[in-house]
Amino acid sequence: MGLIPEDVIQQVIDRTNIVELIASYIPLKKTGGNYKALCPFHNEKTPSFVVTPHKQIFHCFGCHEGGNALGFVMKHERLGFAEAVRLLAGRAGVMIPESDPAVRVKDDLRQRIFQANEAVVEYYHRNLVAGKEPEVKLARDYLKSRSIDLDCVKRFRIGYAYDAWDGAAAELRQKGFSAEEILKSGLVVPREKSQGYYDRFRGRVIFPIFDYRDRALAFGARALKKDDKAKYINSPETVLYTKGQHLYGLNWAKDAIVREDAVIVVEGYMDLIRPVLAGIGNVVASLGTALTVDHVRLIRRYTRNIIMLFDMDTAGQAATLRSLDTLLEEDMNVRVAALADDEDPDSFILKDGAEAFRGRIKQAISLFDFKLSRLTAAHNAHTIEGRAVICQEMLPTIDKIPSEVVRDGYVRELASRLHIPEDAVAKERRRLGGMAVAARPRVEQDHLNSGRAVHQQVSGRKELSPEESLLLKLMLAEPKWVAEARAVILPEDLRDDVIRRIVAKVYEVFDKEKQVGVAALVNLFDDGAVRSIITRLAQDDLVLNDQKRMFADCVRSIKGFSRKAERQRLRDAMSAAEKAGDWDAVRGFQEQFNRIIKG
Ligand SMILES: [Zn+2]
């Protein structure tokens, strides 16, 4: 990978939309959740080149070429790896550390600002924990009144910014940060009439915002004085922080999200902190903005199941409704949980406890039901006009759902709830320009057979084990299967050496990141045949299948083969020992053999 740092390559991949990229080279046609085209890498008359947006990969079913955005550019533009990274970095506005001194400085600046943020997280935190001044006591009293104790302050690294003009700034100067670095950190505000700058956050309780790797990105600050105009202010956009690209709490939540295979999305800092303190760890906060595509892509590394939790004031409703369509387009399973008008997760848990909160989460309703209930509350479904409005509002949302089976189900449901004949709804849908009933990939019926069929296509390779490729397919579909497989299957249990190599890598990445991005995974292999297997397996949509049963089937069968191979090994060893007359060894092998048979 040469001189380009790993995290910059990751950033380039994260910031590149493979659909936009490939569409700038060849025309793409949307079919369901994917895009199709005539393959640019071999001659064909019917399209077999598929781009999968939510995995950020492409795969050709004709010539088996497959990969991520980088792979596409390398192949199409005939570029080397580093050149391809540079090209995409330029498109995505990502800085690459180069021998060019000007560029080098910019990349160093990112690192310096991470360090500056970290220094200031510590500084604010120290103020709050150890400060003796009356204003610090006031801040601690405020937190106590919100039921936030010292353990919690430490866990979330909460801090306090003195009501002074030169607190964080002085700390940074003292730690050797330059004026430019201090200004670009967003922690200070430049003076208008003279040189210099002053602290942005003054007299406020500070909530540091970290990225999913625990690096301090930005800060949220809550006012303590009643006369402060803004209750919360946040860091401005910096080289590290862009509004709508990060989720508060993801660094703490990622393990729990994978374990629960679901994430609860709340609005504010306290909405997140309270459930986490109550033992509900799979929570992230969007910090007041509607969910963006970037948010959804971050979440999808860990799960496809989102529970949106909003207080039902007007802002909450508008934000929820705005974010609905994005979620559907990105192929997430979304439910909505509601609290009463004057409640938020913090106040609810303090009043009614964690169990009641869990109950609300369990009662979360589908997005379809949520939107329909909002609309029927706003428009009279007993009148023809009311029904027409509801229908017109619901249909575009339904059409965003990638699965045709689910979409058709909702169209029927809508017709029945509004007491309109189904074909009238269908007609309205066509009139509104709903998607034509395009051919979509059929849901796999016999998953094991289809696994076998796949690998007969991979030219020049022996057939892969169907259960091993299905296991890998599951792991590439949902991180929770990596967590489960990690506990029961060792790479050594796998017979196919290519799958064994891929699975070992998947485990390694998962241990570090708690997620496995397919687009990033293909980067780790130079061998085109291996990349092709990964992109092919990651293509399949497994959502509608019984993944739990499939997983259990795979594990049972892989374990069975692995035990059989072990028995054979012991039998061979036993007969060798017999020939050599080593009876102790024979007894030892016999015992091991018996254990396996019992196990
Ligand atoms: Zn092709």
C-alpha cells in the first residue's frame, strides 16, 4: 500500500459513492436496491455487471471481475493502487500526505487537531473533577440535579469550561500548539477587531464527541447560566468534524449494537447517557439533526435494524418524518418508538425505570405504521379527499423500499387500511410514477444449492464448499454473524483454503473494528480471484431468509466435517503408532478419538 496511511485509504473509500463513481464512466440502470450495466470489462449484450450501493462494491456475473471503488478505477483507468487512491481522494476531497510539502502540512494538521482535541478533553475533564472554584461547584451541582454522578462524568469524559476568555486556548499554547492549529481546532473564536482569539466555550458543561475509533472530534457545550441565549452550542465544522457525518456515542455503543443486532437512535447527549447508564448500551445520538445518508452508512457497518426514538414534539415529528425515506432507500429495517409529548429518554427512565423503557423499545412500530398513523391523525381518512392525500403521501415512501415483496405487501396493507380497492392504489402508484414492476433478483429458495451453483461459475477453480461460502456470505451480510461465528468456528475448521484465508481476515478486522466493511475487506487481498469470491458472496440479499436457521445449518455441517477430518487424522495416527508398537501413544489417540465421538 506504499506510503499512503491505512486510515486515509479507508477515508477515501468511505467518502466515495461507488454508484456515482461508476455512473460517471458507464450508464447504470436501477433495478431494486442495485444498479445494472453492460460490463465494461468484457463484451456482452445483456447486462451482468451489478453495483451494490449498500456494500459499496461491484461484481460482474459474466467475467467475475469484482471489487470496490478503488478496484474499479484501477481496472478501468489502468492505474496502480496509489494512483487510484489519489484519483478518488481528489474526487472526495480527502487529503493524502504527500512529498509535496503543502499537502503534507494539511494532513499533519488533522493529526495535530486530534491531539489538540484530546488535550482539551482532558483539560475540561480535570476542571470539572478537581476544580475548587464556586463556578465548578455550580456545574457539579447542576449535573447532580440531573442525576449524573462522578462515575458517569468519568465514563463519558464530561468536562467543564471556565467562564473565562483564555482557558482552553492557554492550555493549548502551553502544550505547544501553534496559533494556526488552535484557530483551526474550532475551540476558539478569532477576534474581529484585533489579532488573536478567545475561548469558544465559556461557563459550560462540556460533552466531548468521539469518532467510532474513540478519537475526539468535536465538543458539545451546555449553558449553566439562565441568560445564555443558546442552551447547547457545538464545535463548528473543522477539518475533522462535519455536521451530519458522525454519531455521538458510537464509540461506546458498537459492541452492544452488534450484540443486539439493532441500534436505538436518540436525539441529544442526555438521551444517550441515561439509557447507557441503565444498561441499555446500543444507543447513538444524532445530536438534533435528521439522520443523513452518512449516518445510515455508519450504522449499517454494525446492523440493519434501526429503532428511531424521538420525543413527539413538533421538531421530533418533522425530524423523524424527514429521515424516514433516507432510511428506506438505504435498505434499513426501521421501527419507530414513541414517548409522550413532554418526555425524553432521560426523563422517562428517571421516572419509570429501565424496564419500562425497554418495553417502549419492544413496542416500536414499523415505519409504515408510524407514518400512516401520523397522516391519519392529520387528515380525515373518512373523506375521499383525506384518503387521497394519505395515499399520495404514503406511496412515494413505499416505493423507496428496495424489496419488491415488502413493497407489494405495504401497497396491499395501505389499500385495506384506507378501504380502497387494491387496483385503485396500484393505479395511483403508476400515476405517481412509482417504479415499474422490474425484474428483481429472486429470493434464494434453496440457499445451499445456490451456494453450490455460484462456485461452479468461478472459472478455473475447484468448487467451494457450499456451507462454508454461505457462512462467509452471512458474515458479510451482518456483523452479528461474525460475532457468533467467531465463538464457534475457527479458521482451521474450514476446508477451503481461500475461504479460510478470508474468514481469518474477517475475524482480524472484526476484533479491531467491531465491523467488517466489504469494500475495505477486498482491499486486503491482492488476488483477483479472492476479491471476486468476496464481492460475489456479498452481492446476495439475505434479508428475507431465515438467517438464524441458515447460520445454524452451516455451523453444524462445518463442525461435522471438521470432526470427521479430525477422526480420520486420529485413525491414521493410531495405525502409525500401532505399526511402531508405541502403545502409550495408541491409548492417547484412542482417548482423543472417544472424546470427539462423544462431543
Ligand atoms: Zn464482465
